[in-house]
Amino acid sequence: MAAAAFCSPCSALRSGLAPLCRWRALPRPTSRRAGSVPRSAASDEAAVISGTKLAKQVLKEVQRDVESWISCGNKRPHLTVILVGDNPASHIYVRNKVKAAAAVGISSEVILRPKYISQEELLDMTLKLNKDSAVSGVLVQLPLPDHIDERTVCNAIAPEKDVDGFHIINVGRLCLDQPSVIPATAAAVWEIIKRTGIQTFGKNILVAGRSKNVGMPISMLLHTDGEHERPGGDATVTIAHRHTPKEQLKIHTQLADIVIVAAGIPKLITTDMVKEGAAVIDVGINHIHDPLTGKTKLVGDVDFEEVKKKAGFITPVPGGVGPMTVAMLLKNTLIVAKKLIY
């Protein structure tokens, strides 16, 4: 992978394991520039990808497979979430996960712990859940308080119950193109690309963000060999990060057929940085002050209103990657319950 960065204020479910031939066989793009993707037929703007709509498709499939799994005499999948502290965003995320789990027939529980919990106590909890046969999957909601080492906690969860895909064994298997539990956000991006019919084979992709939970796994999925045990996207992937000068970032984004942004910087990607017809996937989550309403609003890392005039496909925030991330987490829960990997 090329490297670069930025500075600025009964049936087996396998996440992301669709056969390569399905995506290689997709018809070539017909938009006005070679290598770009089609725009909306109704206008000269990008086709806005509804992550909410795609998530409903995935959740319907999960619900169907949960019902089939239980009808065969198996235990209902069960997800346990450990939520530490009183971070408002974390509480909202967990509430959304629990609600979605109930809708697809996955039972769940949330274990609340105060922010001053010791690392030792938290590790002890995860070890007990690892041994609990009634628990299919375990998730420790991030971020954790500063006195707790997140990597240590993620590695304490048994790989076969690690629905977040953050255990070092799952990360290693992902990097080696082997079947693994794929981090839900990365799986969501990959699923959006596939279900939308955006081609990756031989394409240039820019991933802005190198976090170990989002940017890195997205890059691994998209650049790896489509004929390996865990098929990848066969794309040429460039990774940008916070130390990539803005002018260099622009050079890379202008060459990209697909731009994936997970930087946490509002309006990092502007219309002059995007090639005409490119697909733009916005993973950013930023809360900013809206001067018109005086309230806080949620935005991504892309200048959505302007970039959609030039892009071929674009995801909104909210309503894009977020809903798909929840759906893929529940798909992961079913995968570990059915022991499809371990």
C-alpha cells in the first residue's frame, strides 16, 4: 500500500466474504469519465447512498438467519455489552445496538460500570463472560477512561466472542487474508461498496485515517487479493493521516476513484479535492454548532452539499455508514454464535 496523511484543525453468514467473481463481473461504469462511477439518473449530482436502507436489508437477512438458527434447535444468540462511565455518545451508541439486536431476535444485556472502575475489575468481568456459555458475543464500548488500557481490554475478550473484531488474533487474521471477525465499521464500508455495485478491482482508493479500528482494517479489506481465503477488493490503496500535508492529501484524493474518510475533521474533503464521478464514503462523526439553529448538529468529514455536485456516489452523515455499522455488528454476533470462524 502506498502511504501518505493530513494536517488540519443454518446457512453460513460470513461478513465480507462474497465471492470475488461477483464483483469482478459487475458491468463497467458508464459515467462520463473512465474509471468513475455513475451519477444519479435523475440529476447531475451524486447518487446518495442510503446507509439506512442498506442496513435494513442486512438486518432483515440477519433476522431471517437468527430465526432459522433457532428453529434448528440452537440457542438464541446473546450479546453482552460492557459500558463504562457516562459518555453521552457511548450511551446513545449502546442504546441503538440493543434496540437493533432486539429487532432481529438477538438477546442482549448491558453491564454498566462507573468511570472509576479499575482495569483489573474490568478484565475480570471479561474473563467471566468468556467462560459463560450463555454469552455468544462480548463488546466493551470504547472509548474507555484514560486509566484503562484499551488494547489490554480488547485482547482480554476471547477471539471467538470478539464481535468488535479488535482482538489481536482477529486483527492478525484480517491482515493475513484469513476469515476473521471484521471490525463493524470496516465491514460496513466494504458492504456498502459491494451492495452499491461500486467497483474496486484495479481502482485507486484513498483512505484518510489510519486508526487501528477503522482506517487500517478498511485498507486491508480493499487492497488485498480477491482470490485469497478472505477475499479483498484488489484495489491500489493509499493511506493518508494527520501528518499528510493538505496539499499532498489533495493530490491523492484527486487521483482516487474512491475516497474513504475517517479523520474526524469537518469538511476535510472539499469539492476541489475530488475527481469527477468518484465515490465518496464518509465515516466521520463530528458534532458542530449550527449557527442557523443555535443547536449542535452531526456532520461528517466531507463537505457534503458541495462534493455531491461532483461525485458519482456519496454517503450522508447521518444516515450513511453509521446504520450499517450497527447492522454489521449484529451480523458479527450471529457469526460468533454459529461459530463460523472459530
